[in-house]
Amino acid sequence: MTHASEQSRPQETAVYTHGHHESVLRSHSWRTAANSAAYLIPELKPGLDVLDVGCGPGTITADLAGLVAPGRVTAVDAAEDVLTKARAVAAERGLENVEFAVADVHALDFPDDSFDVVHAHQVLQHVGDPVRALSEMRRVCRRGGVVAARDSDYGAFTWFPASPALDRWQKLYHQVARANGGEPDAGRRLLSWARQAGFTDITTTAGTWCFATPDERAWWSGLWADRTTESVYAQLVVDGGHATAATLAEIASAWREWGRQEDGWFMVPHGEILCRVG
């Protein structure tokens, strides 16, 4: 068996566009296996060993751990600070079958055939080489196991009522994410990337988040308004010369205005892949 550490070790070249500002974690901590990994749940059963790549604050990780116990879940992220929050979530739930570590998905420090399930949610859109990442995920997955990935597709985000400022936000986000080395329209590319990574048994699906109730609109618009002006993203926008702070303030105001619309509706589509390892 081969460790990535025994091979040439590629380095992450992309910059994580969102960072870990409170407004970002507000969104990430809302995620559960039910609302963000439903396509994977039928594959899970007690006793499986799972690798959760890019676990963030660990709410999906904790759900996966509950579904496979007494199997083990190893959760990794590129940022040590967010793992502190993930460990706290696991502790609050009394989970004893989860461990956390810092890792780069391009060079996972695990032997071949280490896990039954390898999962990544909203990760491949942010990495410098998604095909290499999927190849690594495949390497550490056991024969007969599955590699699962889900990513949103920013170009297909849809909302009502129309807002020129939110149109500007969508275009600006694409510019910044791609300048950072990522691919914001990852959802539509997952099948292609998986095929390039050597997978042949691939099940593709799509899922959505929809925000349309008053509470949902207030939550979604508020976190994006805050993210637009206060997070690492805002700094990357200004420092990269993509837009001014004044433009970001206008976009944030448009987010809040959309959130107040009684007929406001927002859909986030995701591509999903389940890749069986032969």
C-alpha cells in the first residue's frame, strides 16, 4: 500500500474564497446529512469506516458518525481553527467514534484502501486540482466502497424577484472564486472530473436548497449580506481589484432588500456523484 507522503506531494494552490468568518460558519453549521448528503445516506450502515473531507464545523460529520457507529469517522479539513468547532460539535453529541486531523485532499496522508466511504461536501469547487483530489479520494477508498461528492453550481443559482445588484454579486463571485483558483460552477462538472479521475461506475444526481419562508429568507440574505462586507471574501474582492468596498456595501444592501420581499425565493442547485470503487 502507498501513502501519498511516499509519492510526490502536490500542494493546494487555491485560496479558500469564503474563509471562516462567523457569517460563513452560520451557513456551514446549518448543514446536516439530511439536507446536504441525502444521496449518500442509503449507502451508510453501522460498522463502515468513513473519511469526511473538508468537514468544516463538523455538523455533517457528526450525523455521519451517528449513522455508521460503531464504525469510525475520520474528518479532515485544511484549516485547524475550524476543526476546534468540529471537535466541540462531536463532544456535545457524545460521539466517541470520530477523530479529526488537518489534511490536504490533494495528498491525503492515509494508506490505500483505508475507508469504506469517502465523502466531500462543497469541497471540489474550492480546490486547485479537483481531478487530483478525486483520485486521492479513490486511492484511500476500499474496493466496493463509494466516493461521494456534492457541490453547488453558482451559475445556476436562481432567485425572485429580479435584482440587478444580485446579478452583479453572482458575476463578481465567479470572478473572485476563479481568481482564487477554484471553480464556482463545480456542480455541473462533477461527472466529468470523476471520469478523468478514473471512475467508471458513477451515479449522478442533483439536489437543491430552497429558501422561501420569511425565516429562511432572513437567514440566507443576512448571512450573505454579512459575508459580502465582513468576511475574507470581502477582503479578497477589494485587494484583488474586483470591486470597491462601496460596491460591496450596495450588494449587501440588495441582499437585505431581497430578504424582505414577501414573495422572495432562492434556489441553490447541487451536482452529486456516487462513485463505486472497483
